[in-house]
Amino acid sequence: MGARAVFGPAMPHRAAKLVFWGVRGSTPTPERNTWRYGGNTPCLDLLAPDGTRFILDCGTGLRMLGHLWSQLYGQKGMEASVLVTHYHWDHIQGIPFFQPFFHSASRFHFHSFQSEHLGPNSLRKVFEAQVASPYFPANVSMMTAERSFREIQGGESWQIGETRVTAAWLNHPQGCLGYRLDTSAGSFVYATDNEPGVAEFDRNLRELARGANVLIYDAQYSPQEIASSRKGWGHSSWLEGVKLAREADVANLILFHHDPDSSDHVVDHFLSDARAEFPATWAASEGMAISLSGRGIGVAVRDSRFGQRRPLHFAAVVSGQSEDGATFQENASVLDLSIQGAYLALKNRPALQSELQVQIGPTGDSPPHSTVPLRAIVVHRDPAHEKSPNGVGVIFTADPYESPERD
């Protein structure tokens, strides 16, 4: 499967890089069946081609970003613009745990809207409330980084460095903003926490997403849930994301804001269903990095090789879909193995996050019943070199998920 990319003017090889630090909606999920996509609540960071840094939302994923930036910059300090979509806890609860807020040499510029419930200075009030007594042992005076707060409205557009930022109202209880960031390398649209079906907001979102290279979209629930038990909750589905991506001529769709009750297995199948209708779809996972440049789009998934691995040489039969969309089946070798996954040597280059069927058995003349059939998800790829095959890392997953019928 090849991801289509559409670009505006861009300097050669000047890249924009977006990293996901939290992708889960509503509440953190530190559970075994959500570890592959991740359990932290929303936070992304974007490094624009001119070096300007952005933070998108301040969920619990913000803590990990803070650790990285503290290691890179220490007390030297750094500067970033923080775009907050809205004030629900899952989008702000990482604020007290972001180490750079405690570095006096750093500067942060916050942007969000004035809440009708909080009145003027809503953004500053929300920030300070996260460290208010008796809910947190430190107080805001200990956060010595320089901070500025700007309240904005949907429809506004402004410049930060070489990046044009545009905000639009989305349909979510108590208000929510979507953001578009147009960089010299390409455009990113961040539209989480949105429920389709209200003409004004649907129109806002289509215009915001028009022709974007990357659309990050709320896909918390299934299409069936959106039409029934979750109607009116302020969220969306993979199917609505696909419709929006087509209507707005989006190049790549990222499913985001995974439900806390959706296991990795459920997200796998939301992704599979979406790719069947819009191939250039990905499911956001913690540590996933997306780069845009004049060369196109690059997507990488974090390292998942946590368990002990054993070198071996088993024969396997692997079938799946390559990144150009063609199906394949080939005899392959398993080069090492853990209970969680394996590293395969393949002639084909399967799509990242695609599903493979793997039948593993010993080499030589072995009876058919000695093979082990497994389902696997592609999480890593090393390119082939000369006579060396492609190296493909996979995670083994559960039995097939039966997707409910839809109209």
C-alpha cells in the first residue's frame, strides 16, 4: 500500500515531523491489551521545517514528551506554542507532570478559547487549576517557565514562525477547536473530539481539512455505536473519517482518540475496515512519527522489541498485503522469536500496520500438523539490501475480530 501525498510549496528535503505521545480518549488505560497502541491521553508534538515547535493538547502523554525535552535541553530551556483543543480532563491532565514547565529558561505560548463556563482568562484558569490545592502538592509558582495565554475563536488564522495556524469550531460538548498547521513541507489537521451531523460544524471541518496531507481524526467508536448507544457523546468513527477524507481530498487519514474500552485488537479492525475503503489510513499509536517533506510522507512506529528473543531458523508461509496494495504469499524464514512477536525475512515488503497470516514450522520434511498458524500485525520494517531480504517485525495478535454488519 502506498500512501498518497499532496504538497504545496516546499523547500527541498525540509521536513516537518509529528510525533504521537498520547492517543487514547477519555481516560488513561495502563492495561496489557492496550499497550501496542498506547494508553496515554492526547498529546502530539510537531517540529516545523523552520525549527518552530508545537504541542497539540496536554493529556498524560505530555509527561513523556517532557522527559525527552528535559534530556535534550536540560536547564538551557526551549520554546513552544501549545494548542489546546478544549478543557476536558483527558486533554489537560498532563500539565502538572511536564518537566519543562519547571525550567525558568523555557517559554510556552498557549492558545485556546474562552469557555462560557469560566469566562475571561479561561485558558490561564485551566492551567493553574491543574496544580491547585488540595489536588496537587506543588503550586503554580513553582512552574517558573515563562508562559503567555491567548484566547482565540473558531475561524481565526495566524502565523507562528513560518507555519500558518487556523482554528475551527468542532461539535463537542462545551466546545472544541480543530487546528490546521500549514508548514512549508505540508499540512496537518488535528480534529479530535468531533461528532458529525450538524451542518455548521461539518462545513467547518471540511474546509479546515481541504487538501491536507495528514488528517488526524476522532475515531473513538464504531459506526454502529455512533448511530445508537454513543449518539450525542461528541465523538466519531473510522467510517466518518473515511467520508471526510474523501470529501476534503485528504492524502492520509490517522485514526485517533481510541476508546479506553477498545483493545488493540478492536483498533486493529477499525483500521482494517477503514483501509478497505481508504487505503492511506493509519491508526495513531504512541511513539508513531510522521514526517512530511518534498520527498513525500514517512511513517514509523516505535520499537516494540521488549521481550527476550531467541535466534532460530524456522520455515514459515506468510500471506498478506504489500504496500502497493497487492496480495502475496511466500515461503519465508523466521530469524528470531518471542512469545509476543517475531522477526521475518521476506522478499515482499508488507504495509506497516497491516495484518499477516503466518504458519510457522520446523524446516525439512515435517508433518503438516507440526505447523503453527498465527495472525500478526506488522510493526517494523528494515529494507532489503543487495541479496538480503526485507526484515519485517511483527506482533502476534488474537483470533479474528468479527466486525458487526453495517448498513
